[in-house]
Amino acid sequence: MSPQTEARPVLVVDFGAQYAQLIARRVREAGVYSEIVPHSATAAEIAAKNPVGIILSGGPSPVYADGAPALDPGILELGVPTLGICYGFQVMAQALGGEVAHTGLREYGATDAALTADGGTLLSGQPATQNVWMSHGDQVSRAPDGFEVLASTAATPVAAFGNDERRLYGVQWHPEVKHTDHGQQVLENFLHKAAGLPADWNSGNVIAEQVARIREQVGDARVICGLSGGVDSAAAAALVHEAVGDQLVCVFVDHGLLRKGEREQVEQDYVAATGVRLVTIDARQRFLDALAGVSDPEEKRKIIGREFIRTFEAAERSLVEEAAADGEPIRFLVQGTLYPDVVESGGGSGTANIKSHHNVGASPTTCSSSSSSRCAPSSRTRCAPSAASWGCRR
């Protein structure tokens, strides 16, 4: 069981795929709780989380490449229902004694897949021929002993396989993307039919659970939150405010790069809707001066991240002094981010950096705060399917 929630998770093992977060979301959309773990996790570490299912993600490397992400083969001996996707499918085949070959027959994009017989448990109830989304250069040329081939394409004779007795399955294509016509059904067949999991988890459950946990952890301490007005920090602040009320104060930094009317929307609409205390910092000139003459987009993002943190620290010091004078010190910091920000900033094990976001990859690695604030454990893996609130330890 995860320390973050009472729900036992389906673990998404991340092999560096920028779709790992999307896989986790699709699992949650199917009514099952999910978390992401790095491919370096050992069988013992996986077992300690007491998962009800495991999904091996795709990844950018060939399985035979030097330094390619590996899987602890003991994970496949835990008796936990497991689904391999793309790279995860090939890693599974390799670990179980099948063969992965570099045939030169690449498949990318929309591809016709043909089911074998009825498609087995994993592909049951789907058309005999269907459009799937492929992205691979190597193929599983021979399924492991005891595994039934469930589908093939013109270039890939083993495009899906399964073993109902061991509850181990795999597909070469990406069921998590909308380009695969019946992708969500593949995931739901694995979760509900193969693994036997009920569809009884939803965002309402996690909101109630997290509000209770935040309330228990924070107690009577004060909390400070960096609020931008986006759905990420707005959701994080709303959760914490629901839990601790006036113990929370939010800091909004106007950096001069906002949409028209966005500051007013935060100061008026958000405050009216939630009742949260808001402190606005006008730092427009500071940001514009720091960005003057800079043309490289990534350098701009790094500058914005640096100036945002330094501006927030200055506001925090004032609030810390105020709270100390009241005898109620600020002990917790709240920050919010979205899954896309994490993914694009290279969040995940071996994931490439697309662009850094100021609240993830562009933030400075050190903070100069004099506060004793700390944070609740990371909630990236436990909040609503489209957004995650989380903290940054000071």
C-alpha cells in the first residue's frame, strides 16, 4: 500500500517515455488508482508497494542498446498482473525468454493490426482488424514459451501476446494514445478482466482523502502557497484551503507576462470563490529587466524560474516574520504543477527535456529562504487525473 493513499496502486514503470504520465491518467480514467515508478525499481521495492497491477511503459531506446533501461526480471515473478507497452512489451518478451530482433522493418504512425482468433482476454470484444498507433524499429520475433500470440501486423508477426495463467500481457502499439482506435478498451480489458480490478476509484475519492490527510499533517501550523492562477496552483491551493482554511496564505507574483485581465481574475474571482487570503507582488519591472536582450527561449524560461523563486522568497520572509510575531510560524509550502509541465521538463527516469517550466525544471536548485517551512510528501502521483498538487521541501 502506498503511504500517500489507502488505495493499492497499479504501478506504471517508466522507461523514459513521455507517455508514462498519460498511461497513469488512462488507468485512472478507467476507475483504478495508479502511480509512476522508475524502471530502476527493484522487485523488492515494487512488492513493498503492494500493487494490484503493473504496466511497463514505452521508451526511446532499443532494448539491445548499450545502457538501455533494464527491468528487474524478478518483477515478472511477483504474481502481479502485468502489461507491457511498446518498449515494455519488448523488455518483457526478452526477460521471459522470447526474442526481439532488429529487422529494419520500422512502423510509425497508423498501422493495421489483425487479431488472432478472438484476441484473448486482452483484446476480446474488439474488431478483428483495427487501427493502432506504432512507434518502433525492433520487433518481437518470437513470443516467450507458454504465451499466445494475440495480434500481428504486416511487419510485426508478434504484435501482442498473453498468458492468462500468469496474467502477463503485452502489446507493441500504444493503447494510451487516442490515435489507437480501441486503446482504452485494451487497458480496461487488462485492468478489469485480466487483473480483475473494480472501477471504483475517482477524483472525488482522492480529494476527500487528501483533504483529510493535509488537515492531519498540517495541524494548527500556517501554510504558504505560490498561486499563479493556473489550474495547477489553483487546484493545489483550493485543496489546502479546504483542509486548513485561514491557516493558508497565497502569494501571487505579477511578472508582467500575464494574459490581459489575469491578475484581476485571480485577485477578484478566485478570492471570491474560495475566500483565501491573497498577497500580490508587483514584480513586472524586475522580470522585464532580467529578460531584456535575451532571445534564447530556454534561457528565458530559466530566468523566469529564477526570478519567480527569488521574488517569492522576499514575500515569504515578510509573511514569516508576520506569522512569528503572532506566535504561529509558517511551517508548510504548497506549490502546484500540471502533468504536461512535468513531462516537458524531463520529469521521469531518463525522459528527455522538451522545455523547462518555471515551476519544475527551470527553478533554481537552491533556495535562500530563512523559513523553516516544509512540505507534504509529493502528490504528483496521487491527485486528480489531469493535475497534481505537490510541495517543494525547503
